[in-house]
Amino acid sequence: ETGVTQTPRHLVMGMTNKKSLKCEQHLGHNAMYWYKQSAKKPLELMFVYSLEERVENNSVPSRFSPECPNSSHLFLHLHTLQPEDSALYLCASSLTGGGNTEAFFGQGTRLTVV
Amino acid sequence: DAKTTQPPSMDCAEGRAANLPCNHSTISGNEYVYWYRQIHSQGPQYIIHGLKNNETNEMASLIITEDRKSSTLILPHATLRDTAVYYCIVRVAWRDDKIIFGKGTRLHILP
């Protein structure tokens, strides 16, 4: 248990559906991250929020829309996804403003697009 | 892009020390070296990090060379549960909120 909770753990959605992934932490962290991990590939950084401001958008298609309403919560809104978007989506959090702070990861949401 | 180079895979016998190398020849003065591991289909787990001194915690030891261009993660008594992909990451000290993962080293602990 890392203190970073992701829901749901598994999600199957059709290409025309709209769904949202949720991430929550109560570690007092003020930076939150979304990563995508496709099969047999390294983790790809998607979005970074620091102090509730998006500071990184790593060329992610607009069908992925992040939202950070406060420092404890992060959402990833999904719409009109493609089968190749099937992957493990991981959320992480850390303290911003320095490299001397470790990040903690949730257990991920396993997404399947059909 | 990841700023580190790691061997793609390694084997280690159970009960022996596992020594995982990492090259980070372009590291700059205020960049920290971090190690994470990912057990199959789980979220990455933080192991240890350091700047220039060697570090030790309950999980592992981190040895950083004097020129800081490489480091070694040491798991002193490897168990089967240590089988995972191990990632070495370099992270800028000030306001770098990006954590970039490379391909890591797949460590197999052999019974």
C-alpha cells in the first residue's frame, strides 16, 4: 500500500464510450502524474500536474483529458478511444520542487478498449 | 528520453547479492539517481535514491561512483520476490517534476 489509490482497477470500454479514471492520494503531495504502460513497453509519461497546474503534456492525443481539481485528486477522462489505447494506466504523486523526493505509484487501472 | 543505460536482463541465484549496474554518464551536478522496481503488472515501487554519497536502507544499497557517471544497486540477499524490472532514473534537482523511465533491467532470481 503506497498511499496512492486508483479506481477502477480494471475497465473495459467500447470505442464510443466515455469513462474516467480516478487517482487519489492523501500523502500531502502536490505533484501528480499519469503514465501509460503498453504491453512489454516502458512507462510513458503522459501528464504532470504540479501545484494543480499542468506542467507537462507529453504529446498525448486529445481523446485523453486530464483534470486535477485539487492536490489530492487526479482524473483522466477518456472518450472515443482506440484499441491501441489498451494499456495499464498508472498514477503517481510526489512533492514538487526538488529531485530529493520520491514518487509513489498506484496499482494502476488495466484498460481494455473493445 | 531516459538519461540512463542498463543491461536488459540479469540473473541472480536466490540468497546471493544482486548487483544491478546503471550508466548515467551525462549526469549533472544536482541530479539525483533514483531506483524503482516494477513487479509484474503492478505499479513501480520506490527503492532508494542518492546524490553522491552511498546510501543504504532496509531494501537495498546504492553505490555511486566518485565521478557519478555510474551507480550500482545492491540487493544483499535476493529472494524470489525480488524478481522484477528495475529502473534507474536520473532526476534534476530543482523543480523537475518529470520522472522518465527507460527500459530497465529485468532481474530473474533463480531458485
